[in-house]
Amino acid sequence: MLLNAPSGKKFRRSFERHDFPSIIEYLVGSSTAGVVHKAVTVNVSRAGIGAYVFAPHQEGLELYIKTSLPVDCRLATVRWKKKVDESIYLIGLQCNEAASLSETTSADL
């Protein structure tokens, strides 16, 4: 499927996205210690996550996701961001390890 990224660039999705609205906790960087931030996920796929965050994370920043998700994605990299409001950003995360849907089927998402 050919899509437009927030930057206007065209790209192909490798995996189908599944709606998954949920509040998650994450840390900035790959460490499991530090300040815990909250985000609201929009969707997940085998390779990434779309989420609303409340800080302007830069592209390339690595995040450690503390909350369990239906995909195997503890470490993720910010690939793009779009400012939605004064302190709300929509970001695209790419999972840094091999990700796969858990035993949950897409119908359960």
C-alpha cells in the first residue's frame, strides 16, 4: 500500500496497521531507569507504533516502552513527528527488534 508520510514523502507500509488506542508508559533512551512519560497509542503493526506524545521528541530518538503491547516492541526509534497542538505530537515509531503480533489476532485488536 502506497501512503504519504507527514513529511509528504511517499512510502510503502511493510505491515498492516491495527487500531489500538491505549495509554502506555515509556522512557527516553534505551535505559530501563529514568523519568516515565505517558503516550496514547493510535495503532500498531508488526514493525511500528503510531502514538500521541506530550513532548517534542526528535527523529532518531530511541524510546524504551514499559507497557506490554500486542506487538514485540520494547525499544523503538522515532521516525517522524507532527505537531498537533501546543504540546501534543503524533509520532511514528519503528520497533528496533524483530516484532510480531502476539497470540492476539487482529480481530482482537
